[in-house]
Amino acid sequence: MMSPPVPSSVPKPIAASPATPTADQLTHVELTWIEKRIENWIRFGRPVHAQTLDRSRRIVSFAPDSIFAFVRWAANDFGTVVSRLDVVRAVAPGESYQTLPFVRPGGEILLRVDGWPKVEKVLQHVDAVDALGIHGADVAPDHWRHVHHRLAASHAPRPYTLDRHQGWLKRRECEA
């Protein structure tokens, strides 16, 4: 028995090339912005896909092994209830990961800080990296771990330098 012909107005599925990540391989982050109540945003990162759900919500998606900073802030009638910043590496299918709210399936958390004073210090650190002309997603993952550990111990993190960045780029070349 033959199947009925497909009308020409129905788009045919396109096979994904190996270089193009499919939806199953991406890490999805739900962003919400309700002014003075809930503000979730990406401080740095290179999303490969974005979808607007409504006026206050959208989903951005990251390819495996990409790094992004996710900031969450929420308040109620009495003031701030949540201030958190996470620097996350998107994982590939089959890799282990840590879960965090609004991130599906989760990721490797390189840095996590809670409380506005620490979040502000990390944002200032990111601004210093930007001032060097380096995108935060290109910084060595070990540096974000260093910042996490130094802040957890109530110490100032060492600045990221162009020399350290060049070293990271050369090490990444050797691993490839």
C-alpha cells in the first residue's frame, strides 16, 4: 500500500549536520524579567538559539562545552530575597552535570556565589576581563574555579591577565 503524497506546502524535515547541535545536545536557560521582582539574565556567553515565550520570559540555549554566566535576582515587598551568580559550562549528552534552577539539564558549575556583595565582586571581575578585550566565555575555566575558591575563603581573586589567557589558548591548542 502506498502512502499518500505529501502536499508541497508542508515543509520537509531537514537532517541536522554533525556540526550543528540538535535540541537534545543544548543546555537551555530560562530567563525571566519582571522589573523589581524577578530578574534572571545572562551576563556573558554565546547562545546558539533563543526563543521568546512571552513579554517577560525567554529561553536561550548553549552548545556543549560553551561557558556562560547566569545571574538570578529576586525581591519581594521587604527587599531582595535571592542574589546569585553561576558561571556554568554546558555539558554534552552523557556527561555528568550538576543541576541548578532554570537550567536544563544542568551543567558543570565553575563558580557559584550567593549574596549581592559577592555577586557584585564577580560582576566587577567580569568587567575587568571585558576591559582586557576578552569575552568571559573565552576565559580559562580554571580561572572561574579560582575566583569561586578565593571568594569562598573571603580573599580577593587574582586578576585574569593577557599572559594567562595566551597560556590557556596554547594549552587548548595542544589538547585539540
